[in-house]
Amino acid sequence: MTLLWGFLWGVAAVATIASGAILGVWWERKVAARIQMRFGPQQIGPFGSLQMIADVPKLLFKEDIVPELADKAIFKYAPLFVFGPVAVSMVVIPFTAGWAPLDTSVGILFFLAVPSIEVIAILLSAWASHNTLSTLGGLRATAQMISYEIPRSLAVLSIVLLAGSLRPLDVVEAWRWWWMPLTFIAFVIYFIASIAEMNRGPFDIPEAESELVAGYFADYSGMRWASFMMAEYGSMIAASLFGAAVFFGGGWPFGGALGVVVLIVKTILIMTAIMWVKWTFPRLRQDQLMSLCWKVLTPLAIVQLVIVGVVLPWL
Amino acid sequence: MTEETIVNIGPSHPSTHGVCRIVVTLDGEVVVKAEPIIGHLHRGIEKMAENRTYLQVVPLTDRLDYVGSMYANWAYCRAVERLAGIRVPERAEYIRVIVCELQRIASHMMGIGSTGADTGAFTAFMYAFAQRDHVVELFEALCGSRLTYNYVRPGGVSMDLPDGWVEQVRSFVAQHPAAMMELDTLLFGNVIARARLKGVGVLPADTAVAWGTSGPTARGSGVNWDLRRDDPYSVYPRFDFEVPLGENGDCYDRARIRLWECVESCKIIDQALDQLEPGPVKAEGLPRLLAPRPGDAYDHIESARGSLGVYLVSDGSPRPYRMKVRSPAFCNLSVLPLLAEGHTLSDLVVIIGSLDPVFGEVDR
Amino acid sequence: MNINELREHLCSQYPDLCPLFSVEFGDGVLVIDADRLHEAATDLRDLGFDRLGMVTAVDTRDEFELVYRLQSRQMHAGIFVKARVPRDEPTIASVTDLWPAANWQEREVFDMFGIVFTGHPDLRRILLTDDWVGYPLRKDYQDERIIRRPDYI
């Protein structure tokens, strides 16, 4: 029975991410186009909203190219392990007060830890491609994603400290509006570190199209490439949902079904901000990225933690 | 010390701005040695020119610097005119100045835009290309072509300005400086762009001169040398303009002075339109087949990339005996190994972009 | 600086170069023996010609004529230096040590004409592939792929 439920949840999560990615791509195209003084997709459906529906069959029917020198088995299945952890991590998000798909007492830890498995898959896909540019991209991705785990986790730790629990539902329940100003630095750090985690601009160094062409997924095509892209959008959706839930109180000030709507609106706002950042800023360099992580974000996150710790006894 | 990796950038790579292969020896992320291997776009234009009449060579020169075709047209025509002793009517000279300054804007927009794209600021690329597209549309109205114009001909230009074109140029020139200010804030005012461009690929002034660089590449290092002012040709002495100079010779200066050059180009266009008077646009009494007297002639102009020269040798026949194009992009690219050493792979891409090579001209 | 001032300046500093100076199409030209080229180039650089604009060659069917274009920023003047080398053994001293700009340009001349520059640090083909046979810009270059344009004239 548990297995069946797990399977159904898995299908639901993949379907959510896939449809979210489709909508996300459309939304990103519109946002990016507006930032760049263009219109974006216009022709297919109202405001071009069916453009991605037209794009998906194209991706499905594209030739699946596997390079001659690639390590075939790893090359073929690595995209699955890039996409999988992102889908799994979504399961602990408290969609509304009192309800999360999986209610567990270590939910926050689960959310922060599980997507890290992605790093191994990325490194495998980069290595299996047998391509110097891919390998460089994979190495950059590994360094970046492992480093940015630390400020990201520290930022979330401030919230955990305030709520006194690692259970996402408890966090949402304990959440008060004045946490927003108190943990503002933590949210900014979480926001930056999440962008770095999902390898999006201005931290898209592993896939920098101008130097590494597409980095670790340079040799992928068709649906396998699409699963990398879905993983990127999936982690963007997951990070935005989680951020909206723990930093902005989930469905606050509403509960029930209305709470889910409010959470989704907050998520879309965070996602739009992520897109805005990507289409405004140039890309950082590898060393600048590392010094930002270790010299700025990590100390700041610790300072935030100390502030919360000092304030805590007086609450 | 880790084991060194050899990475091939190109020949088909988005940031080589054409078809150039760069064999990069990497120590981790740091470039130990970068060797450009050029010639992938070599079409033997100098050899082909020996097989054509003087007028038939003009379309070939379009294919040299395909981002700035007007320059190669003009440089070639100046060499032919010098060789054959043709006097160009004044209106034609003004039209040439106007189209070439517009071409400078179009070409620099490509250069700045690709600096943005190389650093990952794709929006800056789009902003620059919106401006470039205005210029390209003006050229389309002028000569029916958007990329290879074949407009400047020996003895003048191929046809007079179409009706209403001057007003279109005026309205473009009026809005362009403000758009440049906006682009300056968007790209060069950005804190990440500054961190990426400043202090990267520093070219000292004496090296810039010794290695024969010219144009924005040399002026970014503070080499005060612009043929429009220092070896004036055509009607340039009649215009009042500044030559923007960089200080540090890094990628930031090289890319940014292109922006100010566009603003100065607007000033020149404005003055040229004021002074433009009706008259013929082609020299009178040109023979259908040019056969200059034996001898050789060289003439150069300041193109968007630097001093572009054409050396022509005639043996009295209707075909050039020898044509040599002194290509600024070729000389500018030769400093790449010096600049790239010790920087990271990401910087290498930015350095190539700041040199703004066009491989039609490098490989010829 | 116009052409006459340039001539006077040159004659006052280096009298031995003076008789070689002539004016063609408004440009100053110095015709120099191939074996004296490096020496004369050093003199010209010391005179203030700090930029080497162009190095090229012309196949005159009897011999190769090398053409150097020098420019001076201080004097605002340009000058051509021409030197002739025999076709059967085309060798000339490289000026890369004086102007590094000559590095790629001399490689190009070697690539296209087969002229050997002694003292060049890295004399390889540059535009053509390393295994190319022949020197395309020589007038007697034969290649079956060359299509002669029909003679409409």
C-alpha cells in the first residue's frame, strides 16, 4: 500500500514539475522578452502560451545522439538522476497549513540534502560525455553546488532556530509576520545560494554558453537534454516553493485551498525575481563565485544566525 | 601543479566570433598558453582579385569585414582612385563619411553586444542589436542590402540618397546617444560586469604600438592614434569630434570606448548632414573599364577595427596585378596570446570579444 | 609632416639612406638592397617610425618585391620600404625583433609567397593548412581548382 502511494506521489510530482516547467519556460520567455524590449512568443495560443506544448513534441521526436566515445550506459541514465532528486525533494513542501504530501519531522533537512545527489549525476554526465568542455563544466558545477550548500543551509537554519523544529508544517504554523524583517538577510542569502544551486544566471558558470557552450550537457540532445532543463526549472520551482513556505509563511494569511493559491502566487513572485536577476546580470567568474560564497555569504549567514540566537530568548 | 589540459576552442564556437580555433593549454582553469589558429575562412580574396576587373573586386571587398562592409569598399575605392587619379565629387565624399560613421555604429554595436553576450549579459546584447538594426534598416533603404552593401564604388557611390533618408538618419542620430547612455548603465555600470572586465587582458600602450594594433584596441590602451584626425582623409578635417581614449588598456576600456566612439560618430553624422549639398555622386567621364597606369598605391582609412589599408599594384591592364588588404583585425588578434596568459578560460572569451575580430577580415 | 619635411629629416639623420628616397603617388618610398634591409629598418625605427603597418610582397615575375609600410606617430607620416629578393632563393632578414607586429605578417608572406625570413621566431604557414603544396600568390602558382574568369573584356 505504501509502495502504491509512493508511486502515485512520484507520478504526481513528475507531472507537477513537468507542467510547472512548461509554464515556467513560457513565463520566462515572456519575462525575458519584456526585459529585452521584445514580445516573446505570440503566435501559438493566447499570448503564445501554447508555445511550449508545441515545443515538447519537437523535443520528443528529436534524434537521440549518443557520442561515439561516450560511456554509453552512464551517459544515457545520468539525466534521470539529475531530474529525480529534484522531483523527490518537492514532497516535503508544506503546501498549506497542516498539509504536506509527506509529513516528516526532518523535512527541512530532507529538502536541503536530497537535491545534492544531483551533483553526482551531473559529474557523471559530464565525465561520460568524453568531452573536455563538458568535463570542465561538470567540475565547475560540483565545486559550485557543494560550496553553496553551506550558506543555503545556514540561512534556513535561522528559520529552524526561530521555529524550534525541523518539521516544515511546524515551521509554517509557528511563522509570524515579523520574522520577515528579522530573517531578511537569511532570505537574501537563501535566494542567491539557490540560484547558484540551480546553475542559473548570473551563476550559470558550469553551463556558460559563451565559453563551455553548454557545459556538462553539451553533448545531450532531445529528451535527455530536456530532462536537464526540466531539472533546472524543477529546482527553480522547488526552491521558490520552499522559500515561499519557510520565509514567507506558506499560505499565510490564509489556510486551506486558498492557502495553496497564496503560496503559488508567492512562488511565482520569487520565480519572477530569479528570472529578472538572470536576464539583468552578467555572469560571474569561477574565482569570484567562490569568494562570494566563502567570504561574503557564509559569514553573513553566520551573523544572521547569531542575531536570531540573541533575539530568541526575548521572544 | 596539476596536469595540463589542452582544450580546443573552436573552430565552431559561439565566442570566437566566427571561425577561429584557439588551442588553449589549461592548468585547472588558468590559461597557460593560448594559440590562435586562423585561416578557416580563408577564401583567397587577394588571389581572386587578380582575376577580376577593378569594378568586379568591389563585391569581394564586402566579404572582408562583413560587419563593416562599407569600410572595405571605401578603402579599396580610395586606393583605386589614387592609382587612376580619379577626383571624387564632394557630395559623394560626404555620403561616404555618413555611411561609414553609421557603419561604425553598427559595427561597434556588434562589438559591445558580444562583449555583453560573452560575459553572459544577454540583455545588453539585445539592447545593442536593437540599435544596430536601425542602422541596417537605413542601409537597406539606401542600397537594398543589409550586410554586403557594395555601395561605395570607384569614383563615388553607386546611387544617390533615397527620398526621406536624411530625415531618417537625423531621427536615428537624435535618439542614439541616449540609448548609449542607457547601455552604459546597463552593461558598464553593472558591478559584476566591472568585476569581469576591469583588469582583465591588460595591453600596455607600448606593446599595443609595437604589435601593430590599431583602432579601439590600441586606443583602449591610451594610444592616441586615429587616422581620421592624425592622417586626415576625405572631408574629415571639416568635422569637429573627439577621439575617446582608455587608460588601463583592459577589456573594460577597450569595450567602453567603442560606446563613446558611437556618440562621436553621431556628432560627425550630424555635421555632415548639415554640410551636405546637392550635386553629382559619381565622378564624370569614368571609363567603363578602368585601366590605371602601371604603379602601386596604398590608402588607408580608420575602420571600426582600426586602420584598414589596401595596397594595389597595377601593370596597366584592367585587372589589379596585386591587391593586399592590411587588415586591422589580423594585427589586433595577434596580441591574443600575450593577453590571455595567466587569466582563466572565462576571461579568454572576454578578451577575444574585446579585441572584436571579424574573421572574414582576419582570414581574407 | 609632409613629404618634403620627411625627406629633409631623413637626409639630415641618415645621409646614406637619402639617395634611395623617392616619391610615388604622394608617398615616400625607400628602395633598399635586401641584405641591407634590417640595418635600414633599425635606422628608420630609431628615426621614429614606431609602427609597422604592413608587410607584403609582390611577384613581379622576375623577382619578389617586399613592401613594408612604416608609420610614425610623432611625425604623422608614413613611408614605404621596398626590397627585392631573387625568385630562386627568396630569403630576407626578419624585422620581428624590431616590430613584433611583423610576426604574423611575415608568416603570411611566407605562406603566400614562400619567402623565408631569417631570424623569425616561428615561421610556419598561418592562413593555409600546414600540408598545403605551393605558394598561392606567386604568379606561376598552378592549381587545377582555379577557375579562370571568362574574358569579357
